[in-house]
Amino acid sequence: MRTSDVERKRLPQRQHVRPEFRQRSSTEFQAPFFLRDLAATAEFIRLLAESTFEHGLAGSRIIEVGVGCRPVVHFLPGSYRACVDPLMDQYLALRRDAFDSGVDHFEAVAERLPFADRSFDLCITLNAIDVCRNPRRAVQEFWRVLDTPGYLVIGVNTYPVASRALRVAASAGDIWRGSLSNPRVFSEKSLCSLVGKGFEVVRCVIERGDYPAEPPKPKPRRFLDYLPYRCDKATLFAKKRS
């Protein structure tokens, strides 16, 4: 998508966005790679969004939706931080090392967030919108819980044309029926279109080659196993429309 309000920017792999930060994380904190990668992703988001806030992110109310077991919000400053996932209790038990007591945790779906209107300044959702049952409703909820001005960081895997066509066809047939494994397939254009009704896209960062193809599986058992996984990642930074 080439429009005046979208900045296309090719970046190397996320953990290389700030090499000095990655090195500091590994030498000072001695954390496992899993946690260092979360910290690097948080740094990427901070660089993307922080200049927009007059007093930085430290004074902001931040919510992350669809955290899975990778809660980036734990690595960001904020006056109040919360994270949401429909399987939150299971993830808390599975990866206690990735969650801390400084963040409130809620078990809920993106389409029905348990917060009052205008409760947050920044909403983050990474690789989650494509597994929502109703992505449009989820984006409406992001708009509802954000204050004015409020900002959204939304990231999703995007695929080349051929791979996207195969995945759309698979999701429309019986192949994915009964499974919520990536039931939505986005391109950069369709993601901007989804967000654009309630938000003004300020920046679109495209990460190329950050997700290399998986090694072939010895005995594929489903048609999906034959689909190429290689993809880009689109991350939008958008401002709530009044």
C-alpha cells in the first residue's frame, strides 16, 4: 500500500533494530533468549510510539491484547499496564517467568474487553488479530477503550500473493473448519483497511525476511503442511480518530 499517510520502511530482524540494546540485555540481565526477544520487541515498540507521547510511555496507560505467552507489555514502562488473553490462566501457569506482578492480567476475548470507555492511552496487539473470530469487532473494542488521543500498535504476519491465495482458499473450505489456527489471512493493504475506519495510520513498518521458512516436515499429514510459511510482518502505528 503506497499512500501518503503510510511510511513503508524495510527493517532487518527485530532483535537487530537496536544492537546495543540486544547486547545490553544479554550481558546485564543474563535472561534466556525468550525473555531477551520480548525485551527487544518492547524496545521496537517504544521506538515506534514513544516520541508521540509528551512525557514518554512512563506516564501512559497501556493494554496489550492477545498476549499468549509473550507479554511484551511487561517490558514497557507505564503508569498502568494490563494484558488480556482468552487463555490467560493457562499462560500464567505455563510461563510464569514472562509475567510479573506489576501488570494486571485479564482473561477475556478481544471482541469484549472488560474495561470502561477511554481507559487507555496505548493499545498493543501482536500476531493476534488473525485469530480473532471477529477482527472488525475487536478493532472497534480497541477504539472504545482508548482515550482521545489514543494510539494503536497492531502487528500481523502478511504473506506473498501466491501463499495468501492458497491460505484464503484453505480457510474458505473444509480444511480449516473447526480450527482457529490463523483463520484470517492478511495483506498489508487489508490490515490497513481493517484499521482505517477508526484509526489514522501514522506509520507502517514492514519487516522483511524475519520469519524464514520452516524446515520441511518429514510426513505432512494435512494440506496446510504444504503451504509455504515464509512471510513478512506488518506493524501499524495508528492514531484514534475522534
